[in-house]
Amino acid sequence: MKIISTVCPRNCYSTCSFKVVIENNLVKSIQPHSGNLATLEGPCIKGLAYIERANSKDRILHPQKRIAAGKYERISWEEAIETIASKLSYYKGDFGPHSVLFFASSGMSGLLNGVSTSFWKMFGGATTTYGNLCWPAGLEATRLTLGANNHNAPWDLENAKLIIVWGKNPAESNIQQMIPIEKAQQNGAKYIVIDPRRTSSSERANVLFQIKAGTDAALALGLAREIIKNNWIDTDFINKNVVGFESFKKHVASYTPEKVAEICRISTSSIIELARLIGTIKPMTLIPGYGMQRYENGGQTTRCLLALSVITGNIGKKGACWHYANLQSYVFDDLKEPENYYPGCEHPSFRRKISVAKLGEDMLKMVNPEIKMIWVERGNPLTQNPNTNKIRKAFRKADFRVVVDQFMTDTAYEADIILPAKNMFEQSDIIGSYWNPYVQLKQKALEPAGEVKPETEIYCLLAHKLGMNSDEIKKNIPEPNDAEVEKYLNKFLEPFPELTLEKLKEGPLLPNSFEEIPFSDTIFPTPSGKIELYSEEAKSRWGVNPLPDYVPLVQEKTYPLQLLSPNSKNRIHSQFGNLNIIKQFEPEAYLFIHPNDANDRGIINFELVKLFNNEGSAEVKVQFDLGLRLGNVVLTNGHWAVDGATPNLFTKGIETDMGHGTAFHNTWVQIKKI
Amino acid sequence: MACVVGCTIENGTEIPLNWRIVNGHNHIKHPELPVFHFSLACNHCEDAPCMKHCPALAYTRDKKTGVIIHHAEACIGCTYCTWVCPYDAPKYNETTRIVEKCNFCVDRISEGTKPACTEACPTGALDFSFQEEVDLNNHITPGFVNVGIKPSIQLIPLRKEHTKPEIVNIDAVKIDAEYLDNYVPKPTSKIHLRKEWTLVLFTLSVSGLVAWQASGITSNVFVSPIAFFIIAIFAIVLTSFHVGKKLRMWRFILNVKGSWLSREIVGFGIFFSLGIITLFIKDNIFDFNELLPFVNSNALGYITIMFGIFTLISIDMVYSLLVRKDKFKLHSAMVWLTGLLLFAWFSDFILLIFLITLFKCVLYLMRKQALFNQKITYFPLITSIRLLVLVIPLIVLIAFPEISNSSLVILVFIGEIIDRSEFYYESDVKTPNGALTDLFRNTVKTT
């Protein structure tokens, strides 16, 4: 038996450290890790589910080739590599390297993912993607305003006297955040949630402001007006640190409580009361989620919210911060998110890029050359990118598809060749987190199962097969053994004497650059060096109002129900939902709906209905939820086709106003009885 | 749900037969009511009913930790513990055909580590420590089953100001309590007639046998030893259908000291044996007087009846722990009443038939009225048949004395089967989920 310190590499706030107990090359148990102050109590249900996931009978353990639709047959690695290499040479020779789409997503984070990019660079380039499905509108909004995406350490939250969780459901998406929230409440803090849904996170809140979806910016501007009107602003802080306050003040003047009440559908008195709380209770930590920026107006909305922290001086102080994203552990990146999502920042060989938000549409549009071959790793675009049907069409239009995955996902079922992917226990890697500030080692604990080869090894084999220069290969791709992988990682660690592999093997480490309270020095890396409520860059780069602004969403008239697709505790995007541990709690997808919306259509609780719009349709069971606003329906993110319905069947593929994010929630649907 | 999964992994239980369950209140999120959860497994109660009522002594208390341990090798799989535990802790496993239950990770806590559920909880909402005293006041928390058996669980009630959020939304619609009842799925009862029909026949056979034997002794009614024997064996076979491990059925008799179920089985065993002996003596098949000159067949007969009555009382005591939807302790389907009614019929004791029939009618009608008032489904046709087969034989008996009793007794017996079957249909077991649902329904009605 051995106990190994590691970290969950999923695209999740918490990035929990944990210890894994290994017996006979099998994962036996998952234990909490005391080295991470943010995740002291251990991982969530998904972290525990690794025991099933690592040992699952459904895992793909050998290369597979398609013999008929939905049917696959085991092939040897030699055959797989030979087939892929000959296809690559053919497409490169006849159509150029950009006829190959290299699609990678956020399925597993780590520095070794850079090897993939290096390979495709050596190949001569490939068509790649720009933008991001998740959070860039908010990141860009924050970057434009504060200059950087950093926030106070997670545990500082317990010092707050007012906590506002706005468009986030940490009880499901960042469960350990509920610990400091509870501690702050024990110390008398007020806890406010603003969300169109009543969520598990709102249960212990003092007040839930259940505003109309997509109107958050209007509320923020209305609150700002009240705060300014009552002189609850931090004048000293504004004078020293803020650009554009006067024009902002003028800008918000029209957002009277009456007007905002009409837009957001909450009472005027509640708006005035909320403004009083924000204006008079200090310190305040404002925790915006990623949900509310997944609208077309998401970037501007986030800027409006952030203005509340700015004008009340709740930045860079104990218990006071704008708690959006904390990129302090991303010490190895030359260019941080969101800027590295933007087209133009890449190596010239990747000059041809398509939008992740409009993946299907852009793929279908590509000419000279058309997309001939698709390579997918760390991703499941068929369920996770908008407009499943269009993506499927684009996938089927291509000639040849390779998918690297651990399980038969909806995307894997489109592949001509499936290569088995490593799991988190089978190769070491270094990862950061966007919530807790630690640099961590996802440590190898097991030899790969079956015939699984880590991507680095797959690329190494392919590079040799394609006859690439062996010096170049050596320089860019680690040889397939643990020592070489560690050497590769050590190159990144060199500039950071405080971070060594030896120490990382024991547990998470804080980089020397870590600040518990960022911006406490009031240095803001914006063009003006100050907090920019007024941002020229916002206008020049994105063509939006240089001031934070509310841009109403345009509702589709023919489809009266707005579909929200938030994350749930049972899955991280499309991962984990296939495991029995999870399936026992959520065996299939449910469309949550207010009973009154269902009654209008003669639908009863748990009835199977048809859910549809122009983009797609599916049959799914409804479940009544009195915690929803009328006119909102909810289908949680990450369901596979086998679960009944994936929300992206209905999403259109619209980019957010800034940051090249994805406006998932700009989606309207209709349901009817079957 | 991490606690549930932590338990599953540690104890290797089969999904979805989890030892730990997270019970929720207000799943549908009624805006006036709080949403909260009780993560519960075994509470290792000081007065543990599972241990007290287990006929096979399959439960013991660990001396060092106080944990109630279920011993798989001693369990018969009779599932009586799943009826008597109000926390739904013992779970019947269809594959192993025995019960299993949380053991509080006794090996871990003996070594000073916490149980897997508490270790797995990512927010620290569950914790474990050894404590001398539990604050029993906290067990009054609404929705928590409190039947005074001193569960070893310390609840930390929600802070009053954070019980539920004030919800601000000018489009909020008023929720009609009438409608709401249709929205909320009713919890499935733990007792199904479909599963328990063998018990209906067993309990009625036993009351029939006792009545027959008694009338044989007191009124010299002919009791065929062969028929008596066959019916008794039939009853035993029927009850064995209800038992997971038939070869361990002898263990039923181990807990006469504490369990009415043991008493029922022991009582029936003795009644059966003595009954056969009595009948044989009476029929002079064996000359017992030569063998055991001090045995007087009459005295033996009365002793047999005493054990028979004891068996019937035990049966009623076994079922007295169930939750009756009509809330009546005394009800028309009790087996001692059936026994008495059949005895009256067998002995042709018209006054007694009349009194018991009247009494049963009243009890039965009260029961149905109570269910009707609570809007619990009942079946008018079945109810009418039941009443008719109770009353008609009596009328026929008085009006047409020449008609043979035995055909009337069959009608009466059919009535008893209906009555007893309805009794199972109307009975349930206290569960945390049921308590939370009741709390929800009751508060919805009053808001």
C-alpha cells in the first residue's frame, strides 16, 4: 500500500488536493489533504468517484477503430499510429496542415498539454480554436478594470462582513467555498445571493434576490446609483485609484430604483435595501459566478458588478475583494487568460483559428483548405460546445477523426480511431488553480491501465512515424518515461526555487509571488495604472461602451422559455456523469420547470416531454421546481445523449460581448406534450 | 452526497443499497419553506430497537465504542429490524438475503480515525467524536424522527436567521396547497401487501388453528389431527417465504427475553406441538396415559390454548410497532379478535358471534372513517364486501339455523383475509423520509 499526494486536474474552482491510497496498482481510497488550506475537508463526490472511474469496466484501454456506426474493434498501437500517420501525411501533402483541426479542451489541465501544441507546431501547424467556453467575458471585464485577475485567498472570505454571491452556486460548483461563508455567518456576516434560481447556495442566505435572468447589469447600475446618491461611496479610494468615476456617476443616473425594478422584476424597496447593505457594510466580498457572464452581454454585466466593489472601496483589503478568478498559481504562463484566448497571440503556424463558441458553424464554413481531419483530446465538443447538431454535421463532413478519451463519449462515437487516454493517476503533471493559490503536482500513482499511453507518448510515436527531425522531437516531446517527464516539468520549475518537484510530491506549494490580499498595494496593471471604470480598451477592442453598461438581451418570440444550463455537483462539464456512483443520484437528464409553466401546457411532474427550438429537439422528463422564475427552464450542463438531452442541442453558438466567451444562456426553447 | 459515496467505498456496499442516505426536506423548493437535509445512517441508539427486537440476536453492542453491530452470520433475513428502526438504518439486501447496516466504521473508530462518511464530507457538515452526553433537546429539530430511543447523534440545528432566505421576486406566484399535493411524489411505503401476503395467511392460519383447538377443547368440536397438522405446516412454510435464510430459521427462538417475534414463534411452536399431542391423546391414537400417566388430556388442552392465546397476543405485539395510518392502537384486524370470532363460530356460540361481529364492525368503520378523513385511498367495493361477509353469515345463522356453519365460516374467513390484507396495506414504517414528507405536507397545509 502506498499513499500519494495529488490534486484533481479538472476544470473546477476547487482544484482539491487529496491523497490517494494505492494497493496492487489499484486506487483504493481517496483521503483529504491537510496541505491545502482551501480544501482541508477533502474533495467532493466527483473526487471520491475516481475510485470507480479509475477501475471502471467501461474505460477504453486499447486503441479502437470504427467498423460500423457505433461499433468499434480493438486494434494494435502499431496499426493505430500507422493509420493516423499516413492520414496526416496525406492531408498535409494534398491540402496543407491546416486541413487538420486540432481540438483540445479543458478535460485535464497541466503543463504537459504544451507537448500537444509543440507537436502540431512541428507538424507545420493546424487549424485550432480561439476563445473559451467558460469564463472569458468576466476575465476580460476584470482585466480591463483592475488590470489582472487575482483575488484574496479563499480563506480570507471568513473576514467579510457582507458576502454577495452573484450568479454562482458554490454549494455545487465550488463546495469548499461554503466553509468560509459559514464561518463568516457565524461571525455575524450578512450573506446575500443574487440569482434567477433558488439554489442550494441560497438556502442559508439572508436574502435571495431572484432577478430576471440576464438583467444583472441593470441591477448593478441601479445599486450604484443609490450608493452614489446616498454618498455611501469610498471617496478617498475613488480619488486615489479610480479613472472614470464622474462619467460613471452620470451614466448611472437614469437607473432609478423604479426603472431597475421593472427590468429585474424585484421590488424597488428591495433594491434600495440592497444598496444600503452594500454601501454601509464593510468589508464586502463580492463573488460573481461564471453563469451570469454566459450571456451576450456577459462582459459588460461583469463590469457593472465590479463597479460596485470599486466605488465602495472593497478592493485589496482583508475581507474585501472582487472574487472572480485568482490566477496567482498560473506562474508558468507567459500570457495569462483571457489574453491567450484571443486570435493573434499565437505562433504563426496556428494562424488559422475558429471560434469555440461557433465551432460547428465555423468548421462547416472553412475553405482552402476544408477541414479534412479532426483530432480531439481532453474534450467532448459534441455535448460541450454550442449547437450539437451543427458540430455533428461538421464532424461527419470531415474525412477522418481521431478522439483521445477514457470513455465512449458522444464525441468518441464520431471517431474513426479512438485512442485510450491516461487518467489523472497515470502521469505526473503540474497544475494551477483559478480559485486557490497553490501550485500543485498531480502525481503519478499508477502504471497506465491496459494499453493506455499518455498523450506525450502518443505524440512521440507519431512524430517518429512521421519522420520528424529527432533533435526537434527530443527538444519538444519528453521520451515516454517518468524521468523524462520530470525533466520536462523541472524546466518549468527552474525559475522558481521555492517550487521543487521533491517538495511538490509532498503537497501543494505557494509561489513566492503569492499575495493573500492582491491589490493591497493599490497598483493596478491597467493602461492608466488605476482602476478603469472608463476603459478605452473596452471600446477599441470590443466595440462596447467604454463605461460599464446594461445591454438588454433580445428574447426570441417564438420560443418563450429561456433555457439555463448551469453546472451541477454531479458532473464537471461532461465528465463523471457516466459512473454508477453518480448515476444513482442522477440517472438521467431532467428539465426543471416551474409547475405553472408546465400546467399551462398540460404537463405533469416527471412527464416525458419534447423540448425543442430551431437548433434541435429531444425528449426529456420534466421535474417541477418552485425555485425557478416563471419562463425559465433548467437543464444542467454535461449530460450525454444517452441521458436524454444535452443542453447544447439547443444553444446557438453566440460569442459574448468580450473575451470570446460563449453565450450559452442566450437560449430560448419550447416544450410540448408527447 | 459525498458522505454516501465515502461510505459505499469504505464498506464496499452495492450501489444503490447505501447504508447512508441524505434525506431532504422541500425538494420542490416551496418558497415559504426551508430546504434542508439530514444525512443519516445508523444512529447507534441507546435503546436500539433493532437489537431489542431481533429474534435471532444478530445485533450486539460493541463494548469499546458503543456501536451497534449487525452480525451477518447470525441474521435470518426476517427484515423485522427494517420495520422497527425509525431511521431506516437496516437495509435488506436481495442478493445476500440478509440485512446489513452501518457499523460506524467500527474498525476505523477503534483505531482513532473518523468514520468514512465524516471523512468524506467536503464541508465539515458531518463530524465524529466520542461524547458522554448527547443534547437530547436537539432531537426535537423539526423533521427529525424522535421516538425517544436516544439516538447517538448530535444535531446542530440551523440558525434561526439562516433557516431559509427571504426571496425577492415580484413575479412570484402563490402556490396552491391543493395543487402542491399533486406535485410532490408520495413516499413509497416500506410495507407492501405484494411482499407480505404470506404473512396475512400465516397470521390468519394461526388464529384459525388456535380457535379450532380451543373450540375442540371447550365445545368438543371435532378437530382432525391430520388437518390441524397440515394447516400448521402450511403456516410455517408460508412464513418461511418471508425469511431470507431458511436454514437459519431455528434462530427465530433465540430472543424470547426481548423480542415479541421470538415469543410468537416459540409460542406457536409449543402450541403446535402440544396441540398435536392433545389431539392424538383425544383420539386415542397413542396411549399417552400409559406413557405419561400424569398427563391429563384436558389439562394439556387448556395449556395448549394458553400458548395459542399467547401466540396471538405476540403477533399483535409484533405489529404494534408499525405506523397505522388510522392512528388506532385497537383495530378490527387484530389477530386476537379474529381468533375470538372464529372460536365463536366454531363453537356455535351465537351471543359471542354477535358481540364480536358488532365490535369488529364498529372498529372497522372507525378505521375507514379515519382513513377517509385523511384522504387516504381506500376501496369502497372491498370495504362493502368485507362488511357484508361479516354481517351476512350472522344473519343467515339466525334466520336459517338449518344451513351448515362451515359454509358460513368460509365467508367469515374470507372477510378476515380482506380485513387483514387491508391492515398491511394501511400500515407503514416510520422513516426519516416519511417524517420529512409529513412535516412538509403539514406545514404546507398551514401556510
